[in-house]
Amino acid sequence: MKARIFLLIALVAMVSCQSKDPVERRIDKLLSQMTLEEKIAQMTQVCGGQISDNIAEQIRNGAGSMLNSVGAEADYYQHIAVEESRLGIPMIFARDVIHGFRTIFPIPLGQAATFDPDIVEEGARIAAKEAMQAGLRWTFSPMVDVARDPRWGRVAEGYGEDTYLASVMGAAAVRGYQGNDSIVQMAACVKHFAGYAASEGGRDYNSTWIPEIQLRETYLPPFKAAIDAGSLSVMCAFNDLNGVPASGNKHLNVDILRDEWHFDGVLVSDWASLQNMNNQGNSANLKEATKLCMDAQMDMDMESKGYPRHLKELVEEGKVSETTIDNCVRNILRMKFRLGLFDNPYCYTENPEYFTPESLSAAQKAAEESAVLLKNNGILPLNNNSKLTVLVCGPMANAPHEQNGTWCFDKDDAMTITPMMAFRKLAKEGKVRLIEQTGEHWSREFNKENITTLVRLAKQADVVLYFAGEESILSGEARSRALLNLPGDQSEQIRAIKATGKPIVLTVMAGRPLCIREDIDRADAVLYAFHGGTMQGTALANLIMGKVAPSGRLPMTFPMGEGQIPFYYNYKMPSRLMAKSPKLINDIPLRAYQFSVGESSYWLEYGNKPLYPFGYGLTYTTFEYGPVVLSDTCLIASSPYNLIASCEIKNAGKYDAVAVPQLYIRDVVGSLTRPLRELKGFQRVNIPAGETRTVTFEISEQDLAYWHLAEGVSLGSEGEYTFSAEKGDFHVWIAPNAAEGEYVQFALVE
Ligand code: NOJ
């Protein structure tokens, strides 16, 4: 009998083993050969940047990953891992390749402004191709934190304020980095999980409080989209979310990421975030933080030193089980197998191909598409004119380091084309006459002499092309700003130039939306270009000269002033309706009675509108949007048929240009209050001058679904959440931005 039972068990084990995926079988085999120390080493990410005996020793002992080790150095260490460590497990080399490796693309916020996922995908593909030649197989990108506060410097690194846009762009970036083959090119790492961008006051590393429903509705979908697109890894955020630091947050990392989403890739900490958990005060020391992260099933420790120092001890004390460790190592090895590292650990090449014509032209196209025309009194485009004298000036006119933006360790300023260089080329070709502002200038400069010179030069020019903005160091990680003006005396320079009576074309190259209403008022045309990378100079010259018509759209609401922040388009209707023309502070009569100016929701200084809404952007033509036509007035729940919304768009001007129709939907009455509008689709449509195109969008029941409480559960109780559409009326717009257009109504019915 005993023998029979034994045989049965052996048979079941054999069958289940054989039914396992071959990769899982290889992982099991390797795991069975690894010592506890080797497993912990796999879970540790070491920082490189130098050849050192100490690092080499850690690798011989089985270190799993390195960050910031690039090129020949990475190759050297990989040889040690494969040839000199006991089991020869290859390392995975990681780096922040955020918007390009050598060829720099616009910052992600600028890429979001293209409303063109193909641009994002292509940029990521090229970044991966370049980075892999330096031995890198893992990038800490894309950042999909939905960001509604431009004071937070990291808005530069993400795709703006909208959940849908961030989801589409994040998924495109993952596809670009990882490629379509069964062997992944470069592993993406979607970050920062989760809620990081909601930091209080826009101050980096700050606390976030996000109710579960808002977390699910606003902040989590882009992560899910990136994971569905195949992202092999996820990075924890620095912030504490509802009192629990993200790295040790079981609700995020276990309940949602592993149990709900079944994520089987690598969850890596952010840099030293276990140590940060002590600063945050939810653990007294590194050992306690290590235990919390293990409870939250975080696979890899990036430079906190908690895992290498304390994990073994925690296992020996019985506080962390070896099964937990095995699960983490399994995830790490799985990523390495998916990258084909065991078969092909080396990808470094001594003769890399960087800045190829293909990469440069993609970077230029991205920079062209990312610039948003905010204002134009008709001065743009300038068009080729050998008699037109332009003054090219401003701190960003010739500042290669600055225009590349935050996070580009491997850029080459010498390969970067600035606006000044591009206009020099045009002048040489006889397409324009150029006056240059000479000398080095920076955005925070205060210099009276400079202003005098600018006024003198402006008087000699027909048009002043002023390139304003922020230096790259003013945005990105740890670069929160309280005042979102143009730093230094840029506004004073613009004022002085304006006084000469010469027309000003203002181009802003910045890492975030700035509050520059008065500067915009003084300009005749304004292009908002973000930090646009290697080819931004050529791209801007093409836009200004009319070789290319602007097609960028704002990925964030531009506020009138900092006091409106956070201000995003998909807010909810306030309890008292918004007055059409609210009385502003200086219009209120003296000794006015309380409530005599009404009871509506607005700011006394600004009214209730932003300076520019989400999705906004002009071009050199005008588009006329026809009414939205629906295929039906009802959508039947659970039926396989979708609604079709369509609209005609006419290019009523003289230039061929790209329209960016945006599909917005409002759920008129919900069991929870619903946003005024939500983006559900967008397209880029090239429409030749004088022609009309019909655009169509499908609307499914899924597009109407949202997170709310399950029936019978009241708010404030231990809620059960559900993601579904509720029956009733909906409004739908196909509009050029979040503030325009006329809606039509339909109903979701039984
Ligand atoms: C800290 C940042 O928050 C994260 O985004 C980055 O990937 C890591 N450092 C690694 O450099």
C-alpha cells in the first residue's frame, strides 16, 4: 500500500513537473542548487560606475544586478558573473534610460504632448537599441505617475495629468523598450508604484493620502496598462501611501500587484528606499524595514543594503521564510530568462552605432510633434525670407545641456542642435538674416547689461525669437518649485524687448508647465516646447519657419497662477455651480454684503478657468469640428455591439496640418460623483488645407465603467469595490481640447 502511495506521489510530481513551462523548470533546477547566500545576492542590486575588487567579489558571490555600470565596465563585470561565480548566473545591468540613451528625445512630458503613442514607442525602441550596445538590458522607465501638480519637478518624467493618456503612452514605451520578439530586448520597469505624484504640496518624497477608489480610478490604471503590455518589472515608490511606505506596502505590492494582477515579474525598490523607511518612521532600523519589504514580497533591494545585511539573519530567526526568498529569486531569474541572458549574456559592443540618421530623424520628429503652439497673432510661421532679420536670443537659445532635460546621463552635448545652430544654418542657406545674442546665458541669470544689449539688438531686427525656460537642473527628481515663473530676469528681458515695439516669438523650453501669463501676454506667438533633446533646435526652427505645422497638445492643464494648483481638467462638479462670469477681486464694490457676489466656485483673482486647458494646442490652420453623430442613442449593457461616435473635421485654413480630436465622456449621474469629462480616446489626423475628414471612435460599455462601491455597501464601511458601468445617461464630446465642443447624449440601458 505504502509503495503504491509513494508511486502515485512520484507520478503526480513527475506529471506536474513536466507540465511546467520549460523556463519554470530551469528556474526550479537553478534554485535547488543555490545556497541561501546566493539567493540573497541575487536579490541585491549593486551600484557600479567603477572597476573595484570589492564589487568584483560581490559578483563572484552571486550578485544579481548592477545599476549604473555601463559599456566596457559592464562587460567586464558580466564576464566575472558568468565565468567566475559558482553557478554562472548572468547579471542584469540597469540604468535610467528615460528619454533616450545617447540620442535624446523630448522629456516624457514633451512626448506626452505629441498625443502620438508611435513616437513614444519608437523613442523607446531606439533608446533600447543604443543602450543595449553599452551592455544594458534593464531600464527604469516608463514613469507613469499621474501628476496634477506642476510644482513637483518629476512631472517632467511622466505623461501628465491624465490616466488614459498615461496608460496609452506607458504601454507604448514598454512595447518600444521590450520589442515584440519572444526574447525581450530591454526590460522595462514601470514606476513608481504607487501614488508618488500626489505628494502633498508638490514637494518631492512627501506623503500621499489617496482613498482606495481614487487610487484605483486615477493612479493605478497606467501601471496595469504597462503590465498588460508586458513590463517585466515594477519599481516601488518612495512615498508613504496612506501611512505605509510604498516599498513595504502589502496592500499595493501583494493584494493588488501579485494577487489581483498576477504580476510575475520583478518588483524592485527605489534607490535606498529601505533606509528611507526609517526616515519615514515606520521602522526603527534597516532590519525592520527589510522584514517589512519581505512581508510585502519586494524582490530586489536597490542600494539600500538591507537585504545583503539582514535577510540571512531574518531567515535564521524564522522571521522570513525561505519560501518567500525563493519566490523573489524565482521572479528575478524569470526576468533573466525572458531576456535570454542565460544564452546570450553579453551585448556590449566596442563599436556602437549611436546618433544614426534614423535615430536623429526620429528624435527630430518627436521634438517637432511635442511643441505646443499656445498663441499666434498671425506672425507665425515666418516662412523663408532672405530679407527678414531675426534676433535669436534668450537663455535657452544656445544651451545644449539644458535642452536635453533631466535624466540623460549618456547624452552628448556636442551632438545637440540648439535653436541658435539651426538658425545659423538657415542664415547660411539665405533663408533668413540672423542677429545672435552672444555669450553664455542661463535661466537664473540677473544681468542688467544683458538687457541693454538685447534692447539694442532687438531694434536692429524685424522679429525677436526669444528662447526662454528652465535649466534642466530645475526639474526632475527633488526639484520642486513653489514659484512657477521664468527664473532670473527673463520676464524683465521680455518686457524690455516688448517696449522696443518689435514682435516677439516666445519659445519656452521647460520641464513643467509654468505660470507665465504675463510673459505670454507680451508675446506675439508662443510655442511651448518642453526640453526637447538632441534635435530640438532643428525641430523648433522647422516649426517657426513653417516647414512643419505645430501639432502638440497640452498633457497638463496650464494654470493662471500657482494658487490654482492642483487644477486638472477632469475634476468633479462643485456643489455650487460655476458662474459664467464670476466677479473678480477688483470688481467687488466696497462694503459689499456677504453673498452679494453670489455663491459659486472660483478664485477671486482668476475666475474658474485655467490659462489653457488640457489637450489644448493651435496650429497654422483652423479646424472646424462638426457635431458629434452617434450610431444610436442607446448602448445596450452586456451586448457585443459598441456605439460609434463620429464627427467631421474641416481644415478651414491654408496649411496642411494635424488635428488631434479627443473623445471625452461624462457619466451624468453615478452612485459616486463623476468627473466633468474624461478622456477616452484620441487620434492624430493629417488634414490637407481645405479638406474634410470624418473621425470615428468606438464606445464600449467598458469605457463607461468606473470604480465604485458594490451595491448595498455604504461609503465609509469596509467597502467592496467594483469596476462596472452604471445604467443611465452619458455625454460625449469629440473636441479639440478638454474645454471646448458640444456634447451629445446617449444612455446605457438594460
Ligand atoms: C531614484 C528615482 O526615484 C528612480 O526613478 C530611479 O530609477 C532610481 N533613483 C535609480 O536611479
